Amino acid sequence: MFPRTIVARQLTRSGLLRASSSYPSKASLTAARGLINAKQSSWREATAAAAVQQQRGYSGSATAAQSEKETITKLLYNIGSRKEVEQYLRHFSSVESQKFAVIKVGGAVLTDELDTLASAITFLNRVGLYPIVLHGAGPQLNNLLEKAGVIPDYHDGIRITDEKTLEIARKVFMAENLKLVEALEKMGTRARPLPGGVFSAEYLDKDKYGFVGKITGVNKEVIEASIRAGALPILTSLAETPAGQILNVNADVAAGELARVLEPLKIVYLNEKNGLYNGDTGKKIDVINLDEEYADLLKQPWVKYGTKLKIKEIKELLDHLPRSSSVAIISAGHLHKELFTDSGAGTLIRRGFKLFHHNSLDQLDKDRLRRILEQEDPQVQSGQVSVSSYLHDLENTKKGFKAYGDEPYEVLAVVKNDDETGNGVPKLDKFIATKAAVLNNVTDNVWALLSKDYPALTWIVDENDANKGWHFDKAEGSFTKNGKTLFWKGLNDVGTIEKVVSQFLDTQTKEAVNAATSGSAAFANGQRRSFSTGFNNKTASPFMGGRRMFSTSSSAQRDVKKIGLIGARGYTGQELIRLVNNHPSLEISYVSSRELEGKPLEGYTKSPITYVNLSADQVKEKTQSGEVDAWILALPNGVCKPFVDAIESVEEGKKMVLCDLSADFRFTDSWTYGLPEFNRANLPGATRISNPGCYATGSQLSIRPLLEHLGGTPSIFGVSGYSGAGTKPSPNNDVNHLKDNLIPYALTNHIHEREVSHQLGREVNFMPHVAPFFQGITLTVNLPLNKTMTSGEVREIYEAAYENEKLVHVLKGVPLVKENAGKHFARIGGFGVHSSGKRVTVVATIDNLLKGAATQAVQNLNLSLELGEYTGIPLD
């Protein structure tokens, strides 16, 4: 964290602590709690709550300031790792305030997302940061021009501005500028309107464009004076000639000129779509590397008007800034993720470097090649092979090779056209990268380039490789033996896969025999052998942030974690047993059930297991002896506390992993809420995991993508199969009673209604029902909106939210519960929008025993034990 004096200074500047204060007040602490509660609510609500407290006044000592800053910072841990957040906070606070960030706001954002924008900017100011905000007003101007009978006209993406257009533009810019300032002031954030006086200009081409300016200077003093006064500068893009004539300047152009003069750490363009979208495919563009893609990009038919001008201006801007500079185009709701995480959000535009692909050593830069091999290749670093011997081997590869990388050689990939086994499948022999290349996604660009040449590929990685998750993400299948993992992609023929795996097993067997007979120094000294394919294992993997791991194949030999299952008689317990039986890294040590004690465990084939009836004291003994790595508690609500207390009473140092499937700890802040799709960053290494309820999982997946767009209380109509009522006989699982029937129950205050409300930070209404089918849930969710939206826009939000999620599928149509029963993923679709555009109905289906319980528990254990998030979970 920051030194106390710096924290106090920053909180004083941001208004969270008065310079003259000496004692912490209840108001200041409540404000901090209001911010941290945003982990379940929207940024807007949390910041507004803090602002109310701020307006009531604050008092506190430097110690209180330290505590408040730490509390606010914890909120950011929900969007990135602690290390990322603190690194960026230190980075942003290390420069003068005016050099933090230039944020350009699109006019549509001011209309549709004003509250979200104001809360996002306010939050930055709460941690002592002073973004310089410059906004446009294009849609508002077009609207007033249309009413005035003026038809907007453009040339080369530039708005032609006559006297009438300029007159209306001045009024629009002033109104929108004051609107944003007032929104910030309402949240307790001081802001200063600067609709003019910042930019000086000359006519761009008066005959061609009219009153359109070319910026010739930026008055930094106006901006710096605002910041010195403790107010955020809010700018428009209007400029003035030396004679005082107002000229219209494109806001993107003005933001670029501002960035050239100030050279800020971050340049952010906010739009309502959270990035740039490919006009042909409709998909968001994650990264644009201008050096490699600019020329082809401008040739695309969908790149025109404002989009073309924006890309041109950004390229011109970045050409004059350090190569490490970049521009992000994101939505206001994702601003914090862009600023405080490595993975960022929206579309990242940077200069990057051109990529190469060569098939001979003569074409490679030998000095740079040697440098990256010496600095990043585990084999070379460990002394197993020298650079010279590797290059000699490469030169003599029978069927040749192809090397890929970027101009500075921060990434190097080598593909041999046929591996030594002669199976006909090319082998990725090496893939190494610097951390900078990883963080800038150069690795993914190189991977995409080589994948075009090699749709089918195999490669081998050390099982303990810190970047193994990245390899799982790129592979379609894997197999592990003797500490090494074989990966493959593009092998659609089962016979080929069998041949590849068989040859891999033969090789591992031979190596194991050779190691045993040779007494090699590496093994004798207990050293881990490194593999040529893979990334440097010296530090924690930078690949892991924002990436999910999965495996479509399993291994019989690896570091296996022992599981104890308490409460195995129920339907969920049986599904857990099936999942663990097929999991390559989990084994059952104990399975406990009072009713089944003494009976053999059926459906589990890894080893003979007999049901036991473990008491709390026996669980304590098993924990203390180290016989179990993780306990799964699949017990009814209100039953598991004695077992938790017993385990905690003997924990010393490293804590035991507990995963509770009941509702007992879902409202306890010291336990990690296990909904990976929205809390993934907090699950690796977590030791107390509260597995969400089935209805609660489906409901949150249905609501969270639209959380910031809600204009009222969501209503959830839920129907579950009778397996959700458990195995204990009751009217709700009585097949005869359910026949031709639909039974509502717990009409208000259902436990999952409270759970969803608690996790979202806002009230929901939930109406549960039980149906005559056995397995599955369907949820029809009514969501009032705070702005007008179309069905397509809503679906795009969900598709973006779940784009990389393996266990959430977004459909265009309405998902059916019978098609999702027995599946390990949830389906979301429907997206019916009311004729008013202010209400949407979303439909979700989920298997209550799988993604709603057992599958999610395995997903959480995988993350906690760092086994690969989707390992052992069928994804089809």
C-alpha cells in the first residue's frame, strides 16, 4: 500500500479527509463501507452513497485516512488481483496530477450513461486521481440540427460547420458540459466547467469545412489551475482563433492534441459500446496493432466517417508518443477494469511491432535470437542445452521449421514441420516470451499468425509450468504423464489422437527408464526439469490474469488432491462423486453419510471406498493428519457449522480448503462467494468457499450483465425440477402430487431471493415453483431498464459479458429446460424487449444439480487448488 502520508494527502485532495481533521467520524467510515459494498452493487450506487456521506462532512486522523484508503482500494480487488491494483495505484500516483489520464467522452455516453460516467470519474477522484475529461456532443448536436432543419454534412469524417451549425454547437457544448459538471457535483466531486479557453486554433480549410479548426496550441495553465483548486477539469473541444473566433474541432482530434501536450499515462476514449466493432462480423475488436494492421484496416468498407477519422487520429497521436503508449476505447462502466488491471477492457490500440515468420536461420537476427533464448528459455537457462546446439539442431531438422516473432524479438515461436516420432503432425517446439509481450498480447498475435499456417499442432509443456493455463486455453485436448503435458489442437481424427498420445506415452516411459538408470544430476539434485516449449517459470505467470483454464482430456498421473465429502447421500453428492471419478487431479479419501454407513461407494472406480459416518471430532482428526486436501460439505442448511469449527480448531499455518454447498456462509464476508464468472479473481488460493445456490446462480447470471442499466426491481419467475426439493420425502418431490401440476412455494423471502439481493447489492423479487420433471431449472427474469434499448443491444451486452465463459452459453432464441438438463453449463437467451424499450425479459436454464451445485463446486475447487478451472468438467 501507499505510505501513510501519501494516502492522507491523496484523500485530502479527493475530499475523503479534511486537512484539518483529527478524529475518524462515523460518516467517513460509513462512506468507505458504501464504496466497498459496491462489490455487490453498481459503481454508481456505491459512489453516490459515499457522496451523500461526504456532503454531511468528514473528520478523521491520518490513521483513519489510511484505513479509508485501504477500504476503498479493496473494492478494486474485485476486478483484478491485489498486485495489479496496487501496482497501478502506485504508478498513477507517481506523476503530476495532470499527467494521469486524458479521458475523451463520446456524446452518446452523456445521454445514456451519465450516472455511470459520473460515478466512475468520482471513484477515481476518491483515490486521489485527477483525470482530465474532454467530451463531445455529436448525437445531441445532430438532434438539434434536425429540429432546426439543418442536414448534417461530413467530408472525410469531418463535420462541415456553417454559422447556423456553429451557433447550435456552442449551445449544445455548454449545456452538455454543465450537465456533466452538475452530475459530478451531486456526487460530492468538485468539477470545473471549461467549455472554452483551452484550445487555440486556425481554420482547417474555411472554404471546404467552414468554421472547423486546426488546433495550434493548448493552454495547460487553465487545466493546472483547476486541479490546483481541487476541481476536475471538464473540457469541450471548441477552440478559438487569435482574433477570438470560435471554431469547431472534432473531440477525438482535440483529445489527441491534449495528449500530445500533456503526455499522460493513460489515454481513454469512452463510448457506449465498450470498444470498436468489426462491421462485417459484428464482434468487438480486442486489440489493434497499428504497425501490422493499419493499412489493411483502412481498406475495410465498414471503416468510414468518424471511425476512420478516429483511427487515423489515434495513429498520428501514437506515432509521436513512446511505443509503450496505447489508447483504450471502452465504456464508462468498464473504466476501472481498463485502468487497474493488466487485461483491461474494450479495444486496445497501440503501435505494436510487425510480426515475422521465417523458415531459415539466415533470415533471423542472430543477436536478438540469442538474447531471448538466454533470457527466457528454461532449457538454455538450466544448462540442458546451449543456444549454439539448439540452433544447430534446428538447422538440421529433416522437414524444416518455421520461426515466428515480433521485430524486437520479445516473442519467439518455433514449429518443426514434423516431430521426431514421424506421426505427421507438426510440433510446436518452442514458445517463449517476455512479460511485456504477454501483457501487450503480442503472444496471442503470434499464436494467431502461426495458427493460420498450422491448424493442426502438438506441443509438450512441463506440468508445473507457471503459464500452463495459457496452453490449456489454446489447446483442444491434453494428456499428462510423468510431470509433462501433451497438448494438441486441430486433430479431428480419433486415430491420429490415439497415435499421438501413444507415442507420447512411449517417450515418457523411455525417459523415465533412462532417468532411473543414468542417475542424472538434475533428478539426483531434486531439480525440476524444464521443457523447451513453454514460458519462463522464474515468476508467477502473467498469463493467468483474465484467462480461464480448461482441459478436454485427463491424465492418470499428476499431483492428486484428496477430497473428503460430507453429505454424499443426496442428488448433489452423487453428481459430485461422478465428477471426481472423472477428474484427473481429484480423488476421494472419505465419503460420509449417516444413512449409507458401511455400504460400498457405487459409481466410483478409482479405488474401493466405503461410506463412513464421520463425526466432527473424526473430521478434526483427518484434517490434522493431512489425509485430506479439501472438504466438500454437501449438507442441509444449518448443519455444517460443527464440522467447520472442528476443522478450524486444528488449523495451523496453511488453511484447509472448505467448500460449503449450503446457504450457511453465503452472507458471511470472510467466506469467498464461489460464482467464478463474477468473482474469479478472488478464488485462486481461497480456503473458505461458499457455493452459490442453484436459483441464485441462474438469477445472477441473468441479471448481472445489465446491472448498471437497471431502472427498477428485477422479478424472477423460477421453476425447478423436483430433485431440487432433495431426497427427504415432501409434497414438493412427491411425483403423484406433482403430476399435471406446478406448485408455487416460499412466495416471499425465499433464501435465494435474499442471497441474490445480497450479492447484487439491490433488491430482487423471486417466485419459485416446483414442476413434475426431475432435473433442471428455467428462469424468466423481468428487468426494468433505465434507458431505451433494443433486443440486439441487450444481446450484445450478454455476448460480451460471457464471450470467454465456457459454462455460460448465450442464445438468440429462448433456451428450453429439457435441452439443458444434464449439461454442465447455463444457457441464457430470449432478450424480449417491450415496445417502450424500457423493459427486457431474459430467460435462463441451468441444471440445478450441476452448474447450480456440483459442477460449480468442482469449478471452485479447481480455482482454489489451482488445477485449471475447467479440468474434469465436460464442456460439450
